[in-house]
Amino acid sequence: MKMKLSFRWYGDTDPVSLKYISQIPGMRSIVSAVYDVKPGEVWPEEALKAMKEQCESNGLVFDVVESIPVHEDIKLGKPDADRLLDVYCENIRRCAKYGVKCVTYNFMPVFDWTRTQLDKEAKDGSTSLVMYWEQMKGLDPLKDDIHLPGLDSSYTQEEVRELISAYGEIGEEGLWKNLERFLKKVIPVAEECGVRMAIHPDDPPYPIFGLPRIITCEENLDRMLSIVDSPANSLCLCTGSLGCAESNDVPKMVEKYAKADRIAFMHIRNVKILEDGSFEERAHLSSCGSLDIYKIVKALADNDFDGYVRPDHGRMIWGETGKPGYGLFDRALGAAYINGLFEACEKEKESN
Ligand code: CS2
Ligand code: MN
């Protein structure tokens, strides 16, 4: 198979072991990061070296980083953005030195993915992450405990309030301007050290709490890719994130960007969009959600995709406990399914 199968691992505190990950058929790469360093600080080389060695001793390759977080002051274009961009570039160089080929990041203001519940029980007793408008409506990020994993829990409410109003002032075009500045600085460095930068779409791909969101749809992905026209400026195409807006035709987007060689990393998972636009994370299988995963994989195989692929969030099944979305069992099932689809699509392509 041409694609490189990968799995996200949160380091030594992850209840899922590298040994178990290595037992998943076809597993190749580990997707990880240095987690105990704040955004805007340099990653210690010892941590990267240890990660590389640990993966190798389990027969795995550490060659994908998810994520090097982008400091809010870069996204807001604050006066210390230049210094923070230098730190960002230094982190890319350090990752490359220890074998990393792909660096994932996102440009979402304040919050990473947004859900209203992390353990919603389905009829079969499995649990998954969901976003229900019913639960969302009454929520106020300044007051309530919302599950916002991207929100640095060290922020005080006062700081969150200030951040939200600062983003309100710059708006979408201000965010675009700061993304442009980021890309023009970072992509040449990535090119120099053989790294592909992979931007993760906003999740969900529409404004939340009035914050601007720009990595949301085909038009905006085109705009982002054209800022620096280089394979080092690529996408982490997350099917589940783009797929929770009905207006996104995900298989078509995969086809288009795979053909143009602008996908460095694929996150494959399924979501079910409900009538009111709410969504539930589901098992990977096409028939379990709103996305046609077969069509998505076929678009990749037809275009000889040789980048990284990982099963994204899984449900909690078989009594497993752990980090919501990141258990072993359902992601391993996802990996097996992805392998099967790739094998079928690639063999079919060869025989034609
Ligand atoms: C997402 C994000 O793909 C995912 O698991 O839940 O947390 C993602 O890791 C970041 O947005 C990438 O920067
Ligand atoms: Mn994702």
C-alpha cells in the first residue's frame, strides 16, 4: 500500500501502549507531540530524541507531529508575533532533525474542537463525542464548563473574555492576514528541512461563539493553499471535521486536493449530521454515518496518494476507558477498515 498508516499517541501518559499500537496490522507511523511545553516555547531536543527511540524500539516510525500549536498572539497579530514565529520555525527544524516529515497545526481561535458531550451513549452501549445545538444554545464560554479541549485550561475567565473580544475586533479578514504572515514565514523553513505543513480544518467548520473561523470550505481551502503555492503548504484533510457541514462535499474535496498533491495527512472518521445540524461521531463504516468513506478512499487510491492516514476519533467500546475519542479498540477497527478499503481500491485500479 502506498499510503502510510499512522496512529495518534499521547506519549507516556497515554493509556494505549506503543506495543499495542504496533500490533495493528499495517501500522507504520506514530503521530505525536511534545505535550509538556506551552505554546510559544521551544521543544527540548531530548524529548524528540526519546520519542523517536521509543517508537523505533517498538518497530514504529515517529514522523508525524500533531500539533505544534500556534500561539494566540500569532493568530491575533500581536507585537510579539515575530518572536513567536521564530520559535515556531525553530520547532519545525528540531522536529525535522529527528525524522519528522509532516507537521499538523490548526488556525482556530481560542478553542480547538467543540463538543457538548464526550460520552454520549448510543443504543449499543458504546459512547462517543457529540455536538447538540440543544445543549449548545444555552452555553456561554465565559461562564460554563464546556468541553473545549483546545482551550488551554490555564486561561482565566478574564483572559478568555479578552481573547474573544480581540478576535471580534480583527474578524475573519484579520485572521486571514495573520495566517498569511504565518505561512510566508513558516513554509520556506519547512521546505528547507523537508517537512510538509498540514493545516487541520476548523471543527466544526463554522463560527462558534461568534469567533471567526476560516479553514472551513473548499473556497477557503483554495484561498489558503494559494497563499504559498508549495507542497510544503498542504492540508490535513479531516473528513469528520469538514464533514459536519452538509455543504462540504468531502469525497469531491479529497479528489480535488489529492490530484493537486496538496494533502499531506488524512484524518479518516465518520460523523452523522442530524436534522437540526447537530452531529454525532460514529463508527468509521460508511453506513454508520453521513460520509461515504469508500468514495473518500477511492479518491485517494485513484490519485496514488502516498501521504499519511490515520483513523481519527473512535468510540469507546468493549468497556475501554481513557481519553475520549482516543481509545485503542475502535480506532484499531477503523485502521483495519481503512486498510481493507485501500487494498480493494488499489487492486481494482491495478487490474483496470
Ligand atoms: C482534532 C484536533 O483531529 C483531531 O483529533 O480533534 O484536536 C486536531 O488534533 C488539531 O486540531 C490539529 O491541530
Ligand atoms: Mn481530525
